[in-house]
Amino acid sequence: MGPVQGPVSWQAMAKKLKIGLIGTGGIAQGCHIPGYKSIPDDCEIVWACDVNPETAKKVADEHGIPNVTHDYHDILKDKDVDAVSVTTPNKYHKQPTIDALNAGKHVLCEKPLAMNADEAKAMCRAAKDSGKILQVALQNRFSGTGRFMREYIDNGHMGDIYYARAQALRRRGVPAWGVFIDKEQQGGGPLIDIGVHILDYTLFLMGYPKPVSASGKTWDTLGKDKSLFNFWGDYDRDKFTVEDMAVGFIRFDNGAVVVLESSFMANIEREVFRTQLFGTKAGAEVRVWGDDPIKIYTEVDRQLLDVTPVNIPEVKSSHTAEVQAFVKAIQNNEPSPVPGENGLVLNAVFDALYKSSQTGKDEPIDMTF
């Protein structure tokens, strides 16, 4: 495998797409805008929308975006706009996405797809009815490790993956900005914020099996403790309404099982963001980034081997890669690189885990829409 090349134009004769931004906060500025600007021959951002007009204008001036509004419907009325990025808080993913799809626009929606499975189902229905692309912004599968492992697994080297342990654990990592501690606007804590990334990454490598039930437990003890240190600055402990840690046991229709662990605060040695895959031919421990992020454990001729790949594809920014994949799919009339149905799976699992924490029972998962 060679390195992934820089910006390219996939179709010399393809239409140059016009893009609108619904939300111009940190994720738009740090991830979506650089992604679109990395392929200027293929797309251009023509609208910036934010409920804070000053933020929208500042971003538009900085990036040469010609149109600014505080009402996203202005973007949807523009017949020249081909696609939008929805980068609002979780509570405001659903309606702009559905409205955009109904207006004939393709949508790249930030993760998680929705606050819950019911919202996600409505968004998936809108995508199906409109025939437009709905892509969930889950960038880790576009990383070098994601590309390497997906090909390694597709080539049969892991055999059947029957169990995985997915971990997104922070020792003291509560976001002290935005609405990350507000359940009403966020939908949940680490489970829905960072657990979504490692679970998607794990299920992507497993071929996205269908979940059938889940049991779990959440805690909010450390997050509300005013005496505890937080690496990312102080926050109002009285307004902390999400969990600080969640664990889950997820069953799939093919017999596979995934154990998921996620925390903003936990008394552990260091931050952990990895998945461990157990296959019939090999196992693997995979981190998305860092030195030697992949370790493969296998056996050849009765010899046990620990393998460290040395030619993992180079991807400078998985965020940029996901945006490029979105544009490419639109231009080439291809399926969504991260379909809304994947986002629905994640939301449905989280719903079951949150409910299970309350009932103490294994909860069924229904994703029909």
C-alpha cells in the first residue's frame, strides 16, 4: 500500500459543487471548511449560516464565503446549492437535515446522526425518499489505520470477527466548552460523543452487523464532583446532566458481541482510544493514531506471531478525507460513504444502553424505518 495522495480532481468534467454550511462553529471551521477548501476545483462554499450572525460573518470574511445568513432556509431556497454540511449541536441535526434533503440537497451531517433512533429514522426516511446522499461525519474509518485494516480484513486474514472490545476512555477529559455536558442539547455524554467514534470504527471493521439487543450501565458520579481536576478547564458541575462513564454489552444477529466502554472521567492510567478485534484466523489491537497503531496476533505453522505493519497508508487528515469522499460520491453518483443507516445503528444502540441502565435489563434494538 502506498501513501494516499493529496488533493485531486476526480472528474475533470464534473460540475463544481456549491456548498452551504449550516453551523459555523469549531467543527465547521476546523474540519469541514478545510476539507472543502482542499479540493477547490471540485467545490466551493457559497453560504455560511449560524444562529450567531457575528460568527457566521467572521467565518465568511475569513474564508471568502459570499453569502451569510442566520436562517438556514435561505440556503435551501438557493437552487444553485448542491449540498450542505450540518454542523450544529446534536439537538439541531434532525430538522435542517430533513429540510435540506427535501429541498434536493445532499447532506454531510456531523456525528452522532441524531439525538436518538426515532430522529435518525426520520432522517434516513428523508434520504431514501429524496434519493440524495446522507453521510454521517464519522472520520476515523478514513484514517490510514482504517484503510489498512479494512483491506486486511476484506482479504480474509482475520477470518470471522466474533468479538470486539471498543474503548474510548478519558481520565479527566470533560469538554469545558459548547453543550457537551447538557443532555437536553447533546443527548448524552461520552457514549454519544466519543463512544460513537470507536463503536462506528469497530463496526465498520466488522462489516456493520445488525445489532439485536444491548445491556449497559451509566454513571455520573465523577462528572458532578466539584473537587476533581479536569484537563480541559473548569465547567459548571451543577449543569452536568450527562453521564461521565458508560459501558455496554451489544449482541448482533450474526452471533458477534461487542463490549463498549466510554468515559469523560475515569480513574485510569491514561486516555484509551482503541478497538480490539478477535477473529478466527487472527486478532488485532488497533488505535486510530500514534506510533505503531496496529498490532496483529496470528499463528502460522504452529508458530504464534505478533505482527506490526510498517506501510500503513498516510492520511494527513481523516476529516479532510471524509469531506473529499462526500464530494466524490456526489460527483460520481455513488452511494453514501457513511450511510445514514450506520448512524441509525449507533443511535439505536445508545438508546438501548441508556434504557438498560435504567431498567437493569437487556433491551431489544429495532431499526426499522
